[in-house]
Amino acid sequence: MNGHSTPDASVPSKKAADNSVTHNGFRITTRKLPILKAEPIERMTAELGIALPEMIFGDNLVSLEHLRSGWKIEFNALHALSRVDKTGNSMLQVAHSKEWQSSREKKHEGITEVVKPFDWSYSTDYMGTEHPKSTLLEPSNTPIPLELLKRPDPIIFFDEVMLYEDEMADNGITALACKLRVMPARLLLLCRFFMRLDGVMVRIRDTRVYVDFDSVEVIREYTAREDKYEVVRQKLAMQGRDAPAQLRDPNNIVDLLPIRLHHTAVQQYSKKSTPITQLIPKHRSFSITPSFSAAPPPSQYLPSAAVPTSSTKKPPPPRPHVPQSPSTTGTANSTTNPSEPQTKSLKPLPASTKLAAKVRQRGTSVTETYIAYSVCEKLIKECAQQADYNIPQRHEKNGVVPKGANGEDLGVGKAKEENLKTKSPHADLGLAPTFSTWGQITFLHMYILTVRLRAFPAAHAPSWHQHLLDHFFYNAEDRLTREHNIQARSIRNKYLKDLFAQWRGLLAGYDEGLVKGDAVLATAVWRNVFGGREDVDLVGLGVVVSYMRGVLRGLDGMEDEEVAVGDIVFGDPRSQRKVVEVRSKMMDTLPKKKVDVSKK
């Protein structure tokens, strides 16, 4: 109002945003804050002397510090961008920019500002910033022990931090991000620069920092890979892989790029005589807001973590009962309901899981975050395949994608099981295999899981809710790109924001129906899943309501530990059709009306 900006109370300070743990004499810290605003961007631009990437996370960082020796390494956007060529004299970069411009001269004449007096791809050979007063890493031939990293060790801390990203005027992508995972005996940090200039070049530069807590040895490995775009595309085509989709994820193509530069550095510090396991979490907070970021890391960066439980566990706390109102559609009086979720038999926990349980007891929030991330990823995949579809015309040359009545892309529904009589549940319920239908059916199953996750202890439930929602948006954004070819991030974000608004609305509607009865619940399902259509199949609507009640009843009978394993498989809602079609005895008590059959 008065021309002065006020601090945003919703954005935490740098110190409050730090997520730090101390483990075996090493302090590991990550920080994730929003994109920089105008004033700090101007300061950073003046300091670096170049225009900044479109999305710059100047306050984010990842740091490792050995407390006894004082050695410290930090990864941040400012120092990474300081390694970008600012002279424009690099022949390799200039040659690429001219090739990129000439390849588009026929389509966009007059584009001469592309070749700037700095490396406009923001390629950096950044390997982290070491504390100058500590013993620095020295060149060595010692490799990172990959076999030790392949062990199924429990994860006691994980985080992913974006430093900067730019879409290069919708002609590719350049990004720098860090991923970190800490295990009881070792940790691995990956700082990856990825650049894809469509039709020209693909480049990946990885800096890995490995720490062995037992020997207190630190190894840093730098590997630069790159190749021409067309060469990589041909390699993917020869393997029968979808090149446009694969080229969006560096994990899919890193092994196809030849190594251009590789070197390592190592240092061994004095071992501190402290207990083997120390875990001191601080500044841990949760929020329930969707994250519209890139797809989650693949398995090679996120090894599966078993869910820790204690062999001498205490009885679980009282869990709120899921209200079961009398169903107007009827219920099955049997001990097993085909619509209820099925879980795999629990096996005895391995020694690594028991160790994770002990660590979890000492650092609940840190371990819980990774476990929730991994399990929720599995749960979302199960939710998403309930109304799965694909658009084969999208992957055909000159293919024409059919459109629905409202202009949406029409796909082909996928069957969850091969022996189903119909190809997918879309046909039986009168639903079109579109993105909107997929989103609403996935939301319905997410809601069912959300009801059960609300019964988790208060200290854990927010993390599970957050990761479940995040993984849905990762999945939705990937589907918009892969099946609907929406490449512009701004357009994808509009879809994702609309989905989030729908999610907030259906939460209230389904909650009300769960408490007030099947009639209210059916209204919410009709409004969300069936789009409020007047020609809705009432039996199909009853099938969905009966299915929801059955799955909720099944989840209500499961222990928290069983749910947290994530081995939940949803049943087929069509199994409820026979139940719904059974005539209710209440129908006989209703006043009879004369019906003129001739008008039907």
C-alpha cells in the first residue's frame, strides 16, 4: 500500500529452513526455499555479471561437514553459476549456439540474440565449494565403492534440492540439482548438471561425494558426458525406446553418453571416538501443499527402504472408526470382500530393518520422511492404474488423436488384469478414457488411503499425506508430457493447479458423504467422478459407493504397520455390481406408484 514490501510470513528464514542431521561426526544440512524474488536476483546478477536462469533457487544448499577436522563442502547456485563461461570464447559453446540458431532460421528469422557473451546453456563444471581453512581433497585414483552402495541398507536421511533450471526458450532444458542419501555406514551425494538442447546436444556432468563413516574417508568423483542429440536419439530408437520421452529424464540416457572427462579426489580424516549411531534432527517441519516439480528419482538414486517395526512393539493407539452408515445399495455379508484391498503376507524383518527401527526411535521425523516417500510412490502407482489409459495415436507418425465431446484427448483404457471380460472399467461405468477421468478415479483411491492415513500417529500422518499428494502430481505431470505432449511448463502448471483445486473440493464432499450416508456420498461421487451427468448409470454410481465402503472397511481392519509396508492392491469395483443389484427390503416399505410402461 505504501510502496514498501513486507516480508512474506509464510516463507521461513534461512536458518529455520535448514534441515540438518549429525551422524558419526558429520553434519549433513539441506535447505529448500522458494525461487528468488526480484531484489536478490538483481544482486546476484550484478555479482555474476550474467543473466540468471529462469528458475533460480539462490537460497538452497546442500553441505557436508566433518566436525572434528573442520572439513566442509557446500553446493549452492551462486558458486555453480560462477563456473559458467562468461566470455563467450569457448569454441564448443559458440559452435553449438550457432548451430542451434541456424537450425531454426527458417522458422524464426531474425533470432540473433541467442548467442550471448556468456554460455547461455549455463553449463558448469562445479564440483562443490570446499572450506578453505580445512584439509582439501587431493587427486587420487581411488574409485567410489559401488558394490557397497548397492547393498539394501536402510536410509536414515534423504533429500533432493534444486539449484537452478532453465527451459532455454522451450528448446530444451538445463538444470542443476543435488540428491543426498545417508545410510548407517556411508552416505552419497550426487550433484548433477543436465542439459538437453533439442536437435543439437545432450550433456550430463555428475559430481558424486562419497563418505565412509567407518574409515572417515571422503571420495569425490567428477564425470562429464556428452554427445550429439541425433546420435543419442538413434541409440534409443535402435533399442525400441520412445526417444522423446526418454530424453526428458537424464537417468534414462546417462549410460548412452560417452565419458569425456573423469577424475577423482580423496581425503581421509581422523576418526572420532563417538558412538556408532548418532542422529540429531532439527528444524523439521511439514506442510500439505502440492509440489509441482520434476518426476521423483529412479531406483538407482532411491534404493527401497523397508518399513521399520520393533519386535517388541507396543499395542497400537486407538484408531478412529470409519463410519459405516446403512447402505441403500446393500452390503455383502461375507468375511471376504473382493473390493477390499489385498495385502501380501508379512515376512520376518531382516537385520537391516531392525537397525532402521532403532535409528527411527532416535530420529523419527528423518527416517519417516524417506519411508513415507518410498511407500507413497508405490501407493500412487496402484491408485493411478485403476483408470489407466494410453493414446497410441500420439506415438504414431502423423497420428490423429480422437477428441471427446468436451474437446479432451480420447485414449484407450488399459485392463488391470488380462482375464477381465472388458478391456477396462471405463466401459462398465460409462466413463471416457481421458485425463480428467484418470485424475478423478485416482483421486477417489487417494481419498480412501487418506482416510486411513489420518489414523496414523499425529507425528507421522502429515509426512504421509504430503508425499502421497506430491507423488500424484509427479505422476500427473509426467502423463501430461508423455501422453498429451504438453511440453510447456506453464500450461502443465495450469492443469496441475486445477487438479489441486479439485482435490481440495472433493475432500470436503467425500468427508461429508462418509459421515452422513450413502446418498450424500453418491452425490459427491456423481459430481466428481461422473461430472454431474444427467444420464449417469445409477447402478454404476451405486457400484462405486459400495466399492468405497468395502475398501474403507478393509483398510480399517489393517494395522498401521501393514499399511506402511505399502503392499496394497485394490480390487475390481465391478465385483460390487451383483451386490448393488440385490433388491433392498426397504423397497417393499415404499409407497407403490403406478408406472405407465407404454411411455418407456
